[in-house]
Amino acid sequence: MARIPTRRSVTLPDPPDKYDAKDQRETRRILMETLGRPGGLASVTEDNITLTDTETNDVTSTAHGFAPKSPADATKFLNGAATPAYAAVKDSDLATTDVTSNDATDAKHGFLPKLSGNPDEFLNGEGDWAEPVTGRIFPTAFPTISGLELRLSAELSAITHDSQGLVTGVTDISGNARNAVNGSTPGKPRYFKRRFNMEYPALYLDGTNNDHLTVTMPNLAAPVTVVIVCEELAVGTGDGNIYRDQTARAVGYLSGGNSWSIFSGAGFVSTALYSQNRDRVPANGPTALPCVRIDLYNGASSLISNNGTEVTGSISGSGTILGGTFHIGNGVTAVTTAAKFLLYEILVYSVALTTQNRADLMAYYRDALDIPM
């Protein structure tokens, strides 16, 4: 019998001159059984391995193997190239999908959410794409008064202008879509972001180039009320038009350079209101203070109001605003020239505003625009 030297002796049959297949299987069985027993040959552990700086047995894309030696650089990671190597992760290595799990939240850093595709939207602090809230919070709500036919605002309307601020369009925010336009050159008002009362948006009509806006209006029979919020209202020695219909009727203007006036056929004037608008102008200040002017066309019960001070009078004619083109700013040959002023808002009502209506509007503009009253 032959012996194989191991940690434990194993007795095998004497080999014949030629092993057959059965003998080979039996010999293999005895070896495997013996080596796996307690006391047999020990398993190979990492303690039995001595590694060197040799890359021969490193892992590749075709064979398992050892991991390459670490580069001692925390910014590099082992990649899956044909010959794996440590390299920095690049943005081109990432393949993102439409999954929101790792988007940034108010609790953790993360990815930017997928773009909305809307150029008017911006990412807010809640991680949503939304249009920004424009404008400001007004101290009081705009009064709800029936009969509002037109409302153009330098602050709340959408203003179309060029790089110099020359205005070609102002949207109507009354709900009637009577948008104002201007295609004249010269003659375009100029938009200023901070001009009215030195703080709020305004449209400047210079009174020289016949600056104006036009609106298509329906027929409005008396009573009609026009509210204009303006500043630095001025004219030379003649008559300066603030607004009018397609004829010379229903006109709010400056008369003779020293009176506030309205007429429809024949009207009345108030030098007192004109002077009131200038009495408190500081030295080196504007030509006239901010004002809320209300013109009520209602026959013998007509009135003009400046920041709550009212003058009543009678106008002949109906006071009707004829349907068609309503002009803001430009004059009528031989009747009025163009007035010079800063426009914040203009409103047109197809009703006679009551005393309470007028007071509510005064309070709204006083609080919103810091107008002294």
C-alpha cells in the first residue's frame, strides 16, 4: 500500500499498472473526503496570501481578479472600463431619467427638477416651476363699482414698449379687452418704472410730440365718469387735452393754462382745483402734485374733483362719448392741444359715480400711491 504524505495519512490501494476510470473516481473521492475533514488540509485565508504591486491578476472585462491598487484620492472611483481604473466621475458619465426621487427638497440637497418648458416660469422655494407674483401687495382692494368700461394702468396693465421705453400697447384690465395702442412716430408715450410720485410706474406724455394712446370704445350716453390718476399736469397758455372721444366732445382738459375743465358742447372750468394741485409743490419739485381727478359728465349735475375736493357745474350737450376712437393725450386742431403729464391710471365708467364710490376710489389711490389728500 502507498502513502501520501499529508497532515493526516491516507491509505490508498496499491496502484495497478494501469488505472481504470473506476479507480480514478475512487482515488479522487478518498482525497476530497479526507482533505475536507477536521484535521485535514487547512483552507487558504487572506493571511496566507502575500500581495505585491503586480497588476497581472487584476480584474479585467474578461476575467475576475483583484481590485487595482487604490490611488489614495477620495474623488476617484473604480470604473468599468475594459481595464478598470480609478477616475473622477464626470457629468457625461451620468444618465438621468424622469425620476423625482432625488430632487432637492427643503430637507435635503438634490437634483434640479425637470424644466417646465415655460420661459415665464421660475423655480420657487418649494421646488416648483411657477410664474412669479408680479407687482406688489396693495394696502386696500380696488373698489368694485359697476359700469367699469376701461381701466388702463401703468403698473398693472401689460405694457408693450421698445428698449427706449416708447409705448405701443397697454392692456385693458377692466375685463372688456379694450386695449390701448399707438403706432405713431413720434407720438408714443414713454414708460418709466419709477416716476409717479417718484416711486411708481408711469406713462409720460410730453405734450410736444402729441404723445397719445387710442382705444376703441362703444357709445356711452351720459352719465359718464372719467377718472384720471396723473401728476405734473401742465400746459402752456392754451388749452391742453387730457382725453377726448373721436370728436371734441367729452373732453377733460386744461383751459387757458390755469384751469381744470370739462365740456361736452360747452362746459365749465375751475381755477381753484388747478391752483390746489400746485399750492404745495416744493421748491425744485414737480410742476404739479399727484392727483386723482374725477370728471363726471351728467348735464346740470356734472362735477370735477381733485383729490376729494369737488366743484360742481353744468355742461350743455349730452355728455355722450361717441363710439369709436377714444384718445388719451392728443388734442383736436383749433380746440385743444396735447397736455403734458404723467399717467398712472385712467378709468371710464358708464355711470355717475356716487359720493361713496368717489370716496372709495380716493382712499384706494391715497393708500396705494401715497397721495396727500
